[in-house]
Amino acid sequence: MVTGASEDCDLLIEAGLVVPVEPHGVVLEDHAVAIRAGAIVAVLPVADARRRFQATQTVSRPDGVLIPGLVNAHVHNPMTLLRGGLQSVRRTETFRDYRRFLTEGRVVR
């Protein structure tokens, strides 16, 4: 948190690169995304964000890429149908051990 910041936000995410969904084709270096009540309220340079916002939580990823506003609608429907099917598997066993039984090809045939 920065003393003297004028606005509160719940979360400030700082990233080395921010690629906003709009406008298309823009890549912003050393930018931050401020979030309040689950909504993006600002995308601005990290230094400006630190001055402007007093964040409840700050996540700094200087080597990361952030795509604010992206809704990942990619799904594998057969795997969604099987969700919860491995609840009886011990934690020491991995999903890889069971993937041959859960392949999408066998489910959708």
C-alpha cells in the first residue's frame, strides 16, 4: 500500500507486459491493472498506479504477461462431464496415471 494514494482498489496487478483485449494489437510495458468490486477500473503504468491507488492486495509479476478482460471459454466437454470422477483417488496418485482411462476419444465414441 502506498500512503497518499487517492483511490482504493481491491487488487492491483502489475505485469511486465499488459495486452488489453481492446484496443486490438496493443502491448503495454510495465503496466498495472486496478480492480475494484470485481471490475477493472484502470489500466495504467505501474508508477502511476502505485501513486493513484491504495490496494488491499498487490500482485507483482514483472516477468509476466497479463491479458485483462480475457474470458477463456475454451472447454473440453467430455472432461467437464467427468469432473469429480477422481475424488476417490489418493493424493499421491496423479491424473497422468488415469488419463488413459479418461481420454476424450473413448468418452465421445
